[in-house]
Amino acid sequence: MRRDLDSLVEAYHRNGRVNAVLLDAVTEADFSLSDGQGGMSVGQLLEHLVGVRKVYLDRVGSRFAGQITVQTEEGDQQFWNVTLSVEQLRQAFAESDTAVLNAVQDALSGGEDFVNYFASNPVQMLTLMLVHDANHRGQITTLLRQGGRSEEQLSQLAAATWPVWRE
């Protein structure tokens, strides 16, 4: 069991590295790219990736939600003004990833129990974040393609991200 947990924590760290590579590839000019069909823009998706960590930490009643100091304007609305820069997003990912890991590890070591969500197994919060991030990274990549990124640029992004998972 411990080895499985260690593997999932390692995957979560790798996920953070992949998110960092994505942040290296986007510019703030990309933030307004959207599908024009009612979906979130690149900037909104990035802020959502960060915001969902705080949302779930709040939902499970974790004090570690307070470790996330960067705020988005997402709230309960479908669309919002993007307010974070790429550098602020980097900070937000670092804070929120650390807070999620701290909360899960605390719950597993007999600290604060999760309520409402993941109460049977707090590790599932890491699984949700991995799947959630992968889903939205795919949407972001599609929007970058539709926004004019060349095949070469997208291949460079893929070449920088896939090896992280294959180490």
C-alpha cells in the first residue's frame, strides 16, 4: 500500500512538472483563446486548474485550503475575467499542489479527516486532480492549435511533456 501511495505522490509531482511546461508554452496573449462556442478560454482553464484545488480542500473541510493565497475570480460563475499572470499562475500551482499534498498526507497520518468528499480514501483527491488536469490540458492544447500554434510548436510542447511521464 505504501508503495502505491508513493507512486501516486510521484505522479502528482510529475503532473505539476507537466503543468509548469504548459505554463512555459503559453503567453498571456493566449489567455483569451476560446472555442467561441461557450467554453472556457485558455486563461480561464488555467485559473480553474488552480481554483479547483482550493474548492476541493474547502469541500473536504481541510485547514490546508488556507495555504493557497492566490485568488481567482472564478467563484460560482461560468465565465470570469482572468486576473492572474503566467508568473502568478506558477505561484498558485506551487501553493495549491503543496496544499493538496499536505492535506492528503495529514489525513493519512491520522490528522484531520476529510468530510463530504474522499472520506473513505483521501488519496482519491490526488487521482481526481491528475485526471482533471489532464482533461483541461487537452482542452488548452486544442485551443492553442485552433488559435494558430503550428504543428512544430505543438510537437515541441508534446516533446517537453511526455518524457516527464516516461522517466
